[in-house]
Amino acid sequence: MNRKSFDNHYFYKISQLIYWALLHNLSFTLINLPLFLSISLVPFSFKNIFLYTLTSLTFFPSLFLLLHSVNTFDRLQLLPTPKEYLTTLFQSIKKALPFSFITNLLFFVVYTSINYTIKTEQLKFFPPIYLLLFFFVFGISLTYLYFSIRNPFQPTIVLLKTAFYFSIQKIYLTFINTILISCFLVLLFIKPILSFFLLPSIVAIILFKNSTLFMTSGNRP
């Protein structure tokens, strides 16, 4: 391969990666349009926490779609066809939406519980426990998304057991992934335009690469 061909090939890969990122950042924004609108149009206030919780139900399905696309692009260097994209979207709703309900409900319960217990002297030690519980469930949900993409034909119960096992075995990775996505969610509120249209693909790539470390030792599921 001559230098010119090499440069063209390298330029093609970079162009394809940029196109992939822009495409999926846009799709992430469209799937999370209710959340994007609520963040952009409604002034931030803890009084609106229920609105934010409700409109973020699409977050896990959109994250599943991103991770699935990262996995496909990483293995095959291919962009999904419209049919493949829609098929994956329906899979994301089936596999990830229940976890959105669970984590969002748990977050709302934790938030309201902390609001109540922090005002009660005898119960002030409960908020850290609530937060740890939420972060742990959130981390297991993220691990579940990864293994459901890598093992699409495994039953849900098997994937849950696998996610729980690896989340405990490598709890530092669970913690890192949870902090990563939590920071991303915070940035969505601080800089919505920048975060929605620029960061999703970057965050998904980092999350996917981190999650592959779950399988670097021990038995694979």
C-alpha cells in the first residue's frame, strides 16, 4: 500500500468514526427528546424532580442502543442499516426499559426518603445507605446492559445473575461505570446542548471499553 492509499484509508476510518458518532448522538437526542425538552425548557429545580425522573425513562434504552452500536462498530467496523437500527431499537425497549422503570423508581424513592430522613435526627444515618443501594442497583443495571449485548440469546435471569456476579467480583469497575454515567447525567442538566449532541458516543465508548474488563479474568458467561 502506497502512502497516498494509506492516507486515504486512514482518512476514511476517521470520517466513518465521526459520521458514526454524529449519527448516534443525534439518535440519542431524539430518543431522549422528552428529557431534552424538560431540561432545556423547564428551569432546574428539585421541585421538578418527578418530571425529570419521568422523562428520563428512555435513557436506558438509548444507552443500550449506543452500546450495541459500539459493539458492532468495534467488531465489524460497520454502520447499522436502517432495518438493523430499528431492530436494535425495539430490542432496547424490550431489554432496557424495565431497568429504566426500576432505577427511576428507586431514585425517586431514595430522593423522597432522603428529603424526609435528613430532617429527622434519629434517621440521619439512612441517606448514605439509600444512596449506596441506588448506586449499586444502577451499576448492576449498566453491567446487565453490557452482557445482554454480548450475549443476546441468553435468558434474562441468566444475564441478571451474570451481571450481579461480575458487579460484585469487580466492584471497582461497577463503581467507575456508575460514576461515569452519573457525571454524564449531571452534565446533561448543566450543558444540555453540548452534552446531548457531543458526549453520548464518547461516554458509550468509554463505558463499553470499561465493561470489557469484566471479562478479562475468571469464567466468561
